[in-house]
Amino acid sequence: MKTRFPLLPLLAISLVMGAGYSHFLGTLHWRITTEGMAGATCGGTGWLNCADTLGGRYSEILGLPVSIYAEAWFGLLLALLLGGLWRKESRQKLCQTLFWAIVPGVVITLAYIALSTLVLHVLCLYCGGLYFLVGLSAVLAFWGMEVPPDTKRRIKGAVRQFCQVWALPLVLFAGIIFAERKLAAPPAPVIASSSSSPGVFSDDKDGLPRIASDHAVLHITEFFDFECAACRFSARELDRFMISHPGAVELRCAILMSSCRHETGPVPPQAVCLAARVGAVMQTRKLFWPYYKAVMLTDRVVDEALIWETVEGLVGKEQVASVRMELDQPAAAAVLQDNSALAESNKIDQTPSWIINQHLEVGAKPEAAWEKLLAAAPRQPSGAQ
């Protein structure tokens, strides 16, 4: 049967591109979770945030990146296509087989789009390329099924009717969910005395907030930025590790403002630095750890709404104005200046960075990395850093 364009070759190209692009996403996942690559070309904070999508807790299934399953799925579809061509199946039968094999992938794609927008509140441009290739493959396979004109007309009519009836309600529903999540108060901040991470909360001799433990095996100083996606990923992974290994970690934290390094002045007034500046105030008020956990361990985007909702939950509504005034006080500025000096003395110029048992390491760390460090660490505590 003659065709207007080489549909099967186009479908094969789409599947090959899908497999290759899935492999590319797998390398990004590895870089985000091991090297701290936060996807600068896709944005590190706000709605455009590839790191939270490709390196977050929903990026793996049974310990393997989702992109690996996508790569295998595209490979299976390509094998079905080549096998059908080898057996000289008709284009209609071959495309019908491929279409129904693609449908589960379309459903999973839609589920991940909903998860990304409604749960993580982010958009991943890298993931969008994969979604496009999944959709393109489905369209080409459906086109090749050579559905009778009457059936196509009925399908188009059903789609048009669905859009006319449900498009506006669905948009309104999505808007309501988004507004509700943006306006809802965050979970009550975890106070120090009931923290999920066991340990004694105090300040060390350098003034850094510390979770101390008499039996710690890993002595960690974390240099982080509240608005660094790789830092937030690492914080969630480290928190899970500390919960599963109580008392194994002594943690100190130093706030840096890597997102503001090109600005002028010791404490730039730009909104992008707000989380760090408020964190410095919370440190002076001995409320660093509940603030740290409320901001770093959430899936919400770090914005002014989250920051001030957290502050209000910690100090009360009547004290929020006082915290705003303290942003420009010398005490908060001194915290950030001291942290910056400590980072410079250790040749640290990016986040996240770690001093682990007196050894410097740079980049995001998944829970598995902490497990390996614990297994390799000497059984006797090495002393505070």
C-alpha cells in the first residue's frame, strides 16, 4: 500500500531518539545525585527545576532511575518494529501492535506530568523532551493503524466534545489545586526537641549550629545554600540516613549565598538571597534547625511565601516584623560573613560542599553515598572537626 510519507522509518527514528534521550536523562540523574549538577540551563529554583525532578525521590523505582525503564521501553518498541518488518507484517497490523504497546507509556507520562506540576510544583524542560518523543511515537503509530474514516471522525468528535465539556473545568480544577497548595500553610516546623534526626542541638566553637553525638562516626560540616536544588536534595537524603543511623553523624551547617556571589555587598538585599538571610537571623535566635528542616526538607519551591510562613510558624505572627528588621542588623550579616570566611579558608567556592572527617568533598550526595562513607569510616570517632 502506498503511503504519503515514510511513516515506519519516522517511527523508527522516533524510537531510537527516545532511547538515546532516555540514556541522556539517566546521565543527568547520575550527575545530579553524585556531582551536584543542579541543571543550570533548566533553572535551579522556581518552576523551572530539573534537579528536583530528575534527582528527587520520585526519580527512581526499585533503586533504578525512571529513565532506565524508559530506555528499555523504547528499546522494546524498536525491537517490536524491527521484528515486524523482518516478518513482513502489514503496516496496519504492525502499527496496531506498537500503538497498544505505547499506550502504557503515555499513561505513565501523564502521571509524571501531574506529579511534577501538582506535587513537586516544578517543570522540567529536559523531561519535556522525553514527553514529546513519547507523544510523537503514539501519534505515528496511531496514524499507521489506518483507522477507517468513519472511526477517525467519531474519535475526533469525541475528543472535540470532551474538550468542549471538560477543558474549562479541568483548567479551573488545576488552578484551584495550585492556588490551594501555594496558599496553604506549610507543615508545622519540626522543633529541635522533637527532631527526626537524633542528637543534641547546640552551637560549636565556630558558632555553627550543630547536631552533636557522643558516638558519631561521621563528622560532617555542610556548606549549603537554601536555594540550591542539589543542596535540598542532599539534605533530604542525609536526613533519611540520619534517621536510619541514629547517633552516627555529627552535623554542622554553614549557610552560604552561592546564588548571590556575583552581587555586591556582604548581604545583598535581592529576594534570591532571602532564604539565607532569614536563616542567619534564625541562627542568631537559636531557631536554625527547625527553620533548616522546614525549608530544606520540603518538596515546595523555596519562595517568599514558604519562607515567611515558616518564620511565622516558628516565632509567631507578632514577631515576623521583628525578624524582617533583623535582616539588616550586624548580627545576621556577621553570620554570613563568618561562614563565607570559613568556606574561603577551606577553598570552598560552590554548594553543596562537605568536610567529612576532615576531608573535603563537593557535590550532591544520595543516601547510598552516606552508607558507603559510613561503611568505610573507622569505628572509633575521629574527634570533632
